[in-house]
Amino acid sequence: MQNSDSQQPKRVLITGCSSGFGLLTAVGAARQGFEVVATMRNLDKAGPLRQALEKAGVAARIEQLDITEPQSIERIVQEVSPIDILINNAGILIAGSFLDLTEQESDKIFQTNYFGPVRLTRAVVPQMIQRRSGRIINIASLAGLIGHPFNFAYAASKHALIGFTQSIRVELAPFGIDVVSVEPGYHKTEIIGANANQAEHFYDRSSPMFEWNRGFLKAMFEEILPIAGDPKKVADLLVRLLQCEKTKAHYIIGKDAVFAMVCKHLGLSGWLEKQIIRKIRKYRRLENKREQEKKNRRKQKQNPN
């Protein structure tokens, strides 16, 4: 899939380029001479990408694309074809236990993380079959391999995406089309930062999961986010996958992801689950204590004597 001076630059369509892996990959691919079509649902968020491209001294075509809308997919494919490489990167996460996430929230996650990539891939592949050449790179997640407490719909949608990837990899191989799954662990992207969302009932005190939701969130902030990986490493991997001749079926990236998979292969999944439960229980207890202390301070202010 490498470019050469005698060839037309290969066109790469990337979804979810307003931040994170998508933004960094768009810039990295443009640096390597690819013709990049960087898409995002809301073009009002294109500022950081434009600035990054300008700083790198490269250019990319920035287009609006909502992968949950079939008409938006049809339009972009018509406008930018032929597409040599597709990177399905766009995704969302809504935190909350499976009891607290609404059906509408679960559906929103699946439409973005699974059905959207399937629709876009289905729209792009026929032209690749005609040319007997192409590559599809799906950004899944470690969560799709081992699950993710308090993010069940995200984990399930990524698990489905991995299954989709592995299935069509075999189907499309005879046509010269390569399909790859990339499964990152935690990285410092906006999906766990500014773009993170909590379920509508995440803080519903009548839910039996309320304290556990809160404990999980605190554990995330205290234990996970500080050691999350550099998203540039994932982007660098994706840019390499644009250029290499042969790929593996999937790539696991991130120290936490590698550690989790080693535990799984060694039969230590039960031990790992216990460690996760212990941490969530710890922060649930600390959050309850903090709340009680807050209540006591309010009472003292109201009744100083």
C-alpha cells in the first residue's frame, strides 16, 4: 500500500477527525504523501485539525460526515471516490451501568460505533472490489476483547466491530482487500476527556448502581487517566498500516492492553476482575466518606452552636 513517485497518491478517508486518533492520523498520513479526506460530524470542531495541518505544513480535505446518517454516507462516498483506504475511527462512549443506560443511549452508541462503520464500509467496498484493491482499518478497543464495566454498550459495540472485521477480512481477501482491526487500551483522547459522557441516570440516587457508578468514575480519574497512553503512538501505528504491504488481522496497542491480554492468555482474567472490583470498591467508599463529611460540614454551618 505504499506510495511511489510514479503513482497517484492513495486517497484515505478517515472518520472522527475533530480530535484524538483521527486528527493525529490525518496529519500523519498527509505528511507521508497520502491524499487525506478528514471527516467529522460537526465542522464547527474542525479548528484544531486545521491548526495541526497548518503547523505541520501539510493539507487535507476536511468534510462533514455523520456516519449515523445513511444520506450523509452516500453523499461523501459519491463526492470523494475513489477511496483507497478507509479508517473507521469515529466513536462515542456513554458511561454508566447496564441498569442505568437507557435504550436510546445504547442505540446511539451502537449506531456510531458499529452500524455506522458497517454502513460506510458497505458503501466503500464495491469500488474496491472493482479495482481489486483496498484496505479497511477499524478502530476497535481493548474493551471489545475483555469487556468494560460501567461501559457495557461501548464494550459490546466494539466487540461487534471486531467480529465484523474478522468476518469480512476473510470475505474480502479474494478481491485484494485487506481488513484490519486495531484495539487500543486507554489513551489520552477526548473520548475519555472533553467528549466523555455519563448516562442520563448515572447520578440517579434511586439506582442500586449509583454509588458504584460514582466509584468507577473516581477510579477512572485517579487510577486510569494519569497513566493513559499517548494517542500519537496509535496514530503512528495507523500511518504505518497505511504504508505496509501486508498486515496482521489485528493489532493490540498500549501497555494496559498488552497486560490485560497477557492476563487473559495466562488464565488470570478472574484475578484481573478482582483487582478492578477492589479499586472501584475503594473509591466508592472514599466518595461516600467525602459526601458524608460534606453533609457534616453543612450541618455545622447551619447549627454552629
